Amino acid sequence: MKKISVFVVILLALTGCFNKEYTFKVKDEIIFFEQTYDDFEIEMLEPYVSVSLGDKEVGLEVVELDGLVDLETVGTYEVNLFALNKKQRSEVALLINVVDTAEPEFLISESELLVYANEQVEINSEYFNMNLFDGINGLVNDRITYEGEIDTANDGLYPITLMGSDVSGNETAHKINFRVTDIIDEKALYLYKKAIQTAHGETLVFTDKKTNLEVLNFDQAFNTFTPAYRKHFLWLSGLNSEHNTSESGIKLSVELDSVYAEIIPSKDKETYLGTTLTIQNESEGYRHYLAKSTYKVNDEEVVKNFKFIIKEIDGVWLVHEFYMPY
């Protein structure tokens, strides 16, 4: 008789366990996650959702997800969590918001923005080496504005503030000087230095801070050059050809319609002292210079001469021919 009683008690206990349902407790009506490259995992919900079987709390390992949460893309995601205990199904609906609260970052390789008097330029990434980088969202260069008064007809220094915002409303600012010069040789030297920066990949923005990665700003990175010499420079950089290490500090390649770049360290960079320009002749919108680059080799200064040409196109001065000093 005692054995039968014990068996009935055990059977009733098991039956009760079988009949129990999972229950969910959600702390917040909307759950927020910061935008990230990570894949979404149910375990990420542990701070916000708890699940119990009867009066005993259990882990989220019994839970399955119905729906998709893309942590790389800002937006609202409606998903369901469900758990099964035998034939008993329990579920709860969740609203998950993926948000971007990180402010964008200015990537600027110029110490000042210099224009020749009456030059027809705009303050954006089409004319200057500036980019607005929004982390996982990439470049948002079309969201660059500025505050300040400038007059390109009169030489002088005009302090301005570059303003940047992303689609989520995060803002950033960068103070820089906008300078107007009436000395064309000063503009030429400015363009020469920008050409060096471009040749060594300092104007490129990558998908990550590593070499041999996709270039995000390929269409704008070479805006220092005229369209004709831009094509020549890309050829020197190995695009659709063999890379010429004597002419360029970057190596470009194309994979699946995307452009990749590898930075090639310069062998002469540590010995390079600087370059001065001497005008050779001027004709029909071209200015031809002799670029004298000086190096320090074994405590002696060595001078190498290079050709350098700038050209005015639609009111803007650009580099038309350029040879690397190092």
C-alpha cells in the first residue's frame, strides 16, 4: 500500500511539471541596442528579459527567437521569443531598437584650407581633403556644412567651423582656418604638398584602420589632380596595370567592383627635407614649375629636380603633372 502511495505522489509531481508553462518578464517596453558589427544573440537579452518555468527562473537557453535583428542597421525590429514545455508554447513580443548615438568624426589631412583669390571652390570633400566618417555607417560627406564668413575676393585669414551630422542627429564640429591668397606660387606649393599626401594614401579612408582594405572615398580621394592626370596617377598606382613604386606610395587594385589600396612605405621619407618651386613658364591656363626636392644623405644635402604643372579648370587650380619627390 505504501509503494502505491509513493508512485501516485511521483506521478502527480511529474504531471504538474508537464503541465507547467514558461512565463516571460520584460523589463522595458522597448529594448535599445547600440549599433555594432556584432551578430545578434539571444543571450544579449539577459539584462532585459527573464523566463521562468512555474515558480523557478531558468536561463534563456530554453528560448528561441522568431524574427530578425540586424545590429548593423539602425531601426526598430519586432520579434517574438518563445519556449516549449512539451506541447505548451509560451511566447512574448518584443520591440528592439538599434540606435546610433556615436557622433561622426572628421578626417581631415589639411592644416588649413587655402584658395587662390576668386577661386571657384566650395567647402566640401569635392575640393578639399576632408571626410565625415560615421563609423559603421561609413562616409556621410554630403552632411558637411560650415559656420563663418569668408570672402574669396580678398586675401586674408578666415576662421571657420566645419559642422557634421549623421542621419541619427549626432553632431560634431572642427575648427580650421580658411585662407585666401593672392600669390599663385603659394597656391602651387599648397597643391604640391597635397599631391604628396595623396600619393602616400593620406587622403584615403578605409573600411578599417588596416592596409589592403576597401577605399570608401575613392571617387573623391584624388580631387587634387585634373581629370587627365588623375587617370595617369591611378595608372601609376597600379590600377589596371603594374604598380610603379618609383612614382607612387600607394598600390591600388579592383576586386568585385570595389577598389582596394595598400600603403607602400617610402624608402626616402626619412631623408626628405622639403621642396621649393620655381616657375618655368605660363601659358593658356598652365603654370610649369621646377620642383627642387632636398634630401639629407650622410650629413650632406642632395637636390633632385622634378617637373610640376598646375592647371586652371573652371576657376579651380589643380595638379596636372606631378612626380614624387620620395
